[in-house]
Amino acid sequence: MPRLPWPSGLGGRTRAPEIKDSRVGPLIALTGAGRPRWTPRDYASLASEGFAKNPVVYRCVRMIAEAAASTPLTVFENGVRADGHPLAALLARPNPEQAGAEWLEGLYGALQTAGNAYVEAVGDEGPQELWSLRPDRMKVIPGRGGWAQGYEYSVDGRFVRIGRAGDGWMPVMHLKLFHPADDHYGFSPLEAAAFAVDVHNASGAWNKALLDNAARPSGALVYGSKNGERLTGEQFEALKAELAATHSGSANAGRPVLLEGGLDWKPMSMTPTEMDFIAGKHAAAREIALAFGVPPQLLGIPGDATYANYREANAAFWRGTVVPLVRKTAGALGGWLGARFAGVRIEADLDGVPALQPERDALWARLNAATFLDDAERRRMAGIGS
């Protein structure tokens, strides 16, 4: 978390220069009226019930965040790779508390759980530190043009407002996933999978209840008096208390029931449909994996044979989920920081990803077989410049 003062006013709030803007922006601004807007979802519940309590969600978020953070980001200056550029050093060590991979992992994790990720640039003379901010503590302050004129970060009743610099540059980058019904906030995969998460968690609770009851359905204790007598209230409560104390819980599994006085135990069985909750749990797990873009085979979920083997599933995971996410982030960082580092761009270095090496080798084999191409054309088609 950034070490910031807690002023009561809008720090650095200045009027943005008059530049080209969307003609529909003022209409969007009317929906917010310049007031801070909280993220329109219960982030705490999604994080608690999803990431903290559901192993499928936890593994999906970790797989995506760790894989994306392990993909190197390369800085180019005027079209030439510049590993010694100050921006490359900043990405490798964004702040005194975190290395580049750890910082990116938090950024990608926030994007998967909240649909929004925020990065603050700190420095008197250009960005010298980059900090990832918790999305549930951020508010968007809409401006007159319909887009964000500032952000408010709140912790325990204290807040700091971050506005545009004198030249109109915003020191906060807001990275978000597409939301079809919100102008300011993104839509997370975790929210799309919320119903499947509830089903999966309920199935786990059902299994736990079965274990607590000796892993078998309950039964009925029938009092069959021949003269029609019924148990008194005291007898009923005493019998119920005795059953709870001596025949419930895993420690009492298999203990026989000692019956007397006309009592008869009638076990209740469940139908095959009622016992099919395991298949329902696996279906819910596949829906969660689908929302995050993780092949179920990589999670060990049975009943899915979309890919012939683990290698194909892993390659599809990288190509369909990780690579687009890293490219989106690299483009957003490059467009944001490019205003402070002239002539630079940030790209994902996919050559350093072992999972994509078989595809890379196949591409080079095809290019080498194309005898009508010269070396410069082969290099250009391989994406490594001339």
C-alpha cells in the first residue's frame, strides 16, 4: 500500500486542458454528477465465498496470476529493445517493497477477482515507484467529460484523493475487464461464476454433513406401542438428546442403536437422483473454470476431454487466457507511462515462455522450409524485427 498523506481535499486537482473528447461524454457524466462511485458489487463477499472458500476459484486465480506474472515485459525505445532503459528498471523493481513479478501477480489477481486493477505512479520528477492499490478501496470520481477526473482511496474512514497533474496526466492507471452495463468499472470472472461457486460450496457443505452423520442418510425412530400410547414430552426430549449425544458425529460412526420399549429404527434411503450431487459439483467446477478460461483438465476435474492431453490443454490456457491478458496489460502500461517516457512501448516477451516453445519451434520450422523468403522476412514474420 502506498505511503501517502491523508489530505481532506483533492490533491493535485487541476482543470484538464481542452483537448479532443467524446461528444457523448457529457451524457455519461450526468450519471455520476461528479460524485465518487463505489464499485457496484459486494467485493468482500465475492472474495470470501469465492477465493477464500472455493478451491477451484483459488486455483484458477493463482494459475492465471502466476502464469501472467512470469511472462517478461520488454521495453522498446524508438522500435529498439532497451533493457537498460529507466522504465525497464522500474518494471523490474516497481517499489521498495516488491519485485516486478510479485507486483504483477497482485495486479493480475485483483483483475480476476474484482474485474478492476489500479496502479499509482509516485515521484516528483516522473514515475519513480509503482504501487498496486486494492480495488475495493477505490472510488472513481467522474468528470465533466464523462470519464474519471480523479480517484479516491479510502481506509478506515481516512481517504486520499488523486487528481490529474498540471499537464492533464493521470497518476493512476485503471485497468478493467469489459463490462457491458457500466461506464466506469469492469466485470470480473468471479462474479460471472458466482452461481456456480454457490453450488460448488453447497456441495462441499453437503459432503461435510454426510461425514458428520456417519456418511449415510438419516432415519426415523418409530415408537410402536400396541395400546396406542405416545411418548410424553419429557420422554421425547430425553430420547432426542440421547441420540444426539451418542449417535451423531464422526466419532460415533457405526455405533449400534440400543432400542427398547417398542422403539423401531427405520433407515431412510436416497434415490439415485438425490445421490447425483457429486456430478453436479463437478459440473459447477467446470463452469467456474470456464468463466476464468482455465481448461478443466489442468485442474484435475473429471468428465472433460476437450483436449487430447495435458500439453494441449496447457498451450490452450496460455494462448486463450494468459497471452491476451498480458498483452492487454502491457499495452495499458505502455500507453499510460508513455506520456512520461517519450518514444517507448511495452510488449510481452513470449519467447521466454516455456509453454509456448513447441509452437515457436513449429513456426520456425515452417519459415525455414519457405525457401522463397530471405532471413529478414523470416525474422519479421516470426515477430522479432529485422
